[in-house]
Amino acid sequence: MVEFPQFLQVPLGDWVDAIMSWVLTTWGAGFDAVGGAILFVLLNIERFFLWLPWTVVVVVTGVVAWQAMRLWWAGLIMVAFLVLIGSFGLWNLAMMTLAIIFASVVISLVVGIPTGIVMARSNIVERLLKPILDGMQTMPSFVYLIPALMLFGLGKVPAVFATVIYAVPPVIRLTNVGIRQVPHSVVEAAQAFGSSSRQILFEVQIPLAIPSIMVGINQTTMMALAMVVIASMIGAMGLGMEVLIAINRIEIGRGFEAGLCIVLLAIIIDRITHAMAARQQHTVTT
Amino acid sequence: MGNTAAPPSGQICVGVKELWKIFGPNAEQLLHSERRFDSKEKILEETGCVVALRDIAFEVRRGEFFVIMGLSGSGKSTLIRCLLRLIEPTAGQMFVNGEDICSYDELQLMDMRRHTTSMVFQHFGLFPHRSVINNVAYGLKVRGVGEQQRYERAREVIAKVGLKGWEEYLPSALSGGMQQRVGLARALATEPEILLMDEPFSGLDPLIRRQMQDELAELQAEVQKTIVFVTHDLHEALKMGNRIAIMRDGEIIQVGTPEDIITVPSDAYVREFVQDASPAKVLTAGTIMEQPNVLLYEWQGPKAALHILATTGLQNVFLVGHRGKLLGLVTLERLRELIKKKGNSLRDALEPDLLTCTRDTIVEDLFPLAASTSYPIPVVDEKGEFAGEIHISTILSSMIQRQEVDAHQVQREGENRDDGGVGEEHHG
């Protein structure tokens, strides 16, 4: 009774392999097409970020941070952070990371906001999606790399795919919550004046859910950043790759520099999107 | 004052027949069983259903100010929402301008809400992200009115409710009273035929509430909408309504004019309600006035008049002219003077500065008149014709007696109230 009995073992791994190879042979062309489209968008975004002169990036970030946070010195700090990243010689890698984050967030929003809206308008959909979203968020992020790898192979596309899956739940959830939180009295008033359900959605519910949706966007962006670093394991170029290499070669200094850059990038993105969300909150509630 | 106008006798604008709303599982089943007339508590216990509206029927005429009054939980808010089908009734019929709105599909319903009706809410229901003008223009926007036109109309209505200059503010920058003005302006902007108001003033402090009531009454005199107004405040109901429907436990237990409600409460429940309403606020001069035993006529001579006074023992008598027109009050003292001076027109024996009132004057408003004169107060109608007289003692006794009688009756009926002597006067 020491060893686990042989007859109780379930070859789940084999089954999954079988399913995946079936999926790939049946839908392979579809995945290739999707992968190709994602890659096309991604490459162009990346090319754009790499093409941007660093001075422009620094100045624009500084101004946006200043405007969003309404503090001139906050803008200066953001500028200093970006200059620091450049001074480590990691500018291009940072821009690549940024490009993948950007692409992932855009895809997450395109998928997530409508999903959240559907979820808010149907209790059945909410009941179906909630456990799935819970599962997606409790699962360790590594796990997403496997199906992404299987479906799209190595490279940037599976990295984006895995990142989207990991980062999309908050925006779905908060869009749903935001719309459901719109006071019934306000929706009722809109109904009483003869609004169609489309008018109620676009004139009342979505505008009032904007602060909540903005918080969702902030969280999705931060999760995308976290995932992009991990996604370097399946071949996404960027700061994460640098950390990975440093770990493999036990180059502590190199790893520290890359890690610090990730932290700086995270602070910049978080502070700016957070401030934007907070300001939306302000305009709606007061 | 709203309650002083006679109820309009125009066409029926809103009609409700056998309306039921039951919340809970098996509502349909309950509706078709005999148990539906059991008490609310019993039904809840046995079936888990809440009967919110039970066999409601009433009619509202065009231009009428119809008040639905009841305590919280009486179903009045559910009822007013059913009228717009914001809540779907379980059974029954509702007519607006003769059309059965229960058979409306989504589009027809939307059309009715856009063009025929408007609603004002207890908690205002304003759109917090829209400026005042965009709130007011919302109904027009939904209807597809162009931007310039709807802003023009919105500005007009905003000025009418006294909010000029606040167009670009968000509702949260406004006080409660001002927010409800926005609510009212939003409802009026679409020029609806029917205005539904769900406790519009109950969230406001008393001073503002009175002010808003007065303004609404003025506005109503001007625009003559058909108004269905829900309230839990009897004073408000008596003040505003042409007719009042009193609700309890989902049923309408009495429909009538404010005076009916005060003077002939249909049962102990209504009487208890009415008990703390001061009759002075409801009774009008027309109800308490008396017909004098004697009148003098213009064409009578002074000596004849003196004879009449002497034989009846009266100190003063009203003088009327052709077609019963009131000319004034002749006092014994002045009559004697007139005879001494050998005058021959009774018009020369009149007391100067005569105070008059109309049939519609509320008793409360008679107090200052009564205090400033020692003579009876004549009641005249619109043409200046004499209708009756009111003595100070009449005013006082009408109030004191009524209160005593009410107190006795409530005490007596309070003891056997649970026997269910309710509901005889169902459909007004």
C-alpha cells in the first residue's frame, strides 16, 4: 500500500494529446489564419514602437502622466524612469515588451468589453461565465503557455494568446459589475421615457459603467505585463527574455537590470491608467 | 388650490379594470383559484406569493388630477408602474385613450412612453452623468428630435421650472428640490398627455415640499395635464387631488373627492387616516354655509325692512338685488339711522367694507376673515350671487363636532376592525 495502484491511474495526458492533435488536424488552418492575423498586427505595432524616437516616447509619457495625475513632478518621475530604462541599454527590449502588452490589451478589450456587456444583460450567461472566469484567474499563469504553444507553436503569437487569456477576466468582470451596478432607478427612468434597450445600454448603462470599466482596463493591463514576462519562455522577445537568459546563465547583474526595468514599466503603466480610471470615477459620481 | 376645482367631466383618459399583480411562483395558478381573495398574510404563508395589486379598478378623466394614496406596502408604487408596464401586471386590463395597452407589443409600448406619458420619480431617477439640459432633453433625444430643437425645448422647460442658468450643471451639484425640478422638467419636455408622479415630493423637506406642491398646482392650472399622483401623505393628497383613491394591502378601498374622503370616510381605516387631517384644510365654505332665514331685497322699503328685523330679532341681514346679486349687509343700527334721515333706499343702510368668500374658499382661509369681523360672512358664487352665509360659530362647531364624532366612531369600530368591514365602496 505504499505505491499508488496502477489500475487507478488515468491517462489524462494521453487523452489531451489526442484531443489536441485532433483539434490541430481539423482546425489547423483556422488557427494558422488567426495566428497569421495576430502576427501581422503585432509586428506592425512592434515596428511602430521601435520606430518611435525615444525622445518622443519620453516626452509623450511625461505629458500624459502629468495630465492624468495633475502633478507636474509625477510626470518628471515617469520621464526619469524611462530614461533609466534607456540608460541600461534595454530600450528596444522594453519597446518590444510594450508592443506585446499593447496588442494583448487591445485584443483583451475588444473581446472582454462586449463579453462583459452580454454577461451583464443575461443572468444565464453570467452564471455560465462566472465559474470559468474564476477558474481562469485561479489557474497559475504558466498553465496557459501549454495550449498556446500547442495551437500556435513558439513565438510572439502564442505569447499574445496566452497573455490575452490570462489578462481578459478583469475587464469582463468589471464591465459586467459596472453595468449591473447602475442604479435600477436610473435604468427605470430611461425605460419610462421609451428608450429602446440599445438606447438604455449606450446612453445610460455604459456611460455610468465607465469608471468600473476603466478599473478593469487598469487591471487587465497590469496582468498583461505580468504575463508577458512569463510568456518569454515560449519565445516572446522582450525584457522577460532578458530575465530568463540571466537566470539560465546565473548573471545576477543582468537579471537585476532587466527586472528593475520591468518594475519601472509596471509603475509607469499602472500609475497612468490608474489616474485615468480615478478621474472617470470623479466625473461620474460628483 | 387643486382641490377646489370641480373634477373635470371630460373623457376617460386612463382606465384600469380588474388589475392584478401577484409576485412569486405559481402566480397564475393563484389567480385562477378562489384563494386569491384570502388575506395577504394567509396567501403569503400558504403559497409564497405576494399579492401586490388586487382587483384594481378606476378611471381618470382628461385633465384630472388623480391621487393614489396609501401607506408603504399598499401597492401604490406597483400600480403606477403597471400603468407604464414598467412592471407587468399579472392580469387585468388597462386603457389609455381607449386603447388596451396590455396588448401592446414592445414597439407600441415604446411609442406610448415616448409620446403619451411621462413619469416623475420619488428618487428623481436623474442621469448622473448628464448635465441638467441633457437630462431634460433626454425624452426628446430618445424620440429622435434633432439637437437644436431639443435643446431649445429643454431650455424653455428649464426656465419654466425656475432653473434658468443651471443648464450645464450635473444633477449632483443641485439640491434635492432643484433635482426634482429637473425631474419635472424632463417629464414636461416631451409634452405628454399623461403625467405619472410617484411620490415626487416625499424626499424633500417640508418647506420645499409645500413650495413644489404650490408650483405644481399652478403649473397644472396652466397646462391641464392628466396627472396620476402617488403619495403617502394625506395632506398632500387632499391639497392636490381632484379625486383621491385610497389603497390598502393592494386594494383600492375608496375613491372620491377630497371632501367625500373627509366627510364620508368609507370605513374605519380611511377614517383613521383622515382623523389627523384638519377639517379646516379640506372643508370649503360651500359645505358649511347655511341659508339665512331672512333676506332683504333692494326694492323693499326701509320701514318694511325694520319690521322684518324687529319680528325676527335679527341684528343684521344681507341685502340682495336682481338675480340674487349680493349688495351688502344691512344692520339694525344703520337702518334706524336711515329711517331717521328719511332715506328710502336700503342701499344707504349698508355696512361698509364687506368681506366675502366663495364656495371654494377653504375653511382655514376663513379664519382671518372671521377674526376681523363680527358679522356673518356671505358666500357668493362667480356671478356675485348670494349663496349662503357663514357665522363664526358655524365654523367652530363644524370642526369641533366632526372631530368628536370621528373620535367616537374610530374608537367603536377600531374594536371590530378585523372583521373585515372593508371594501364596499370598491370602484368609487
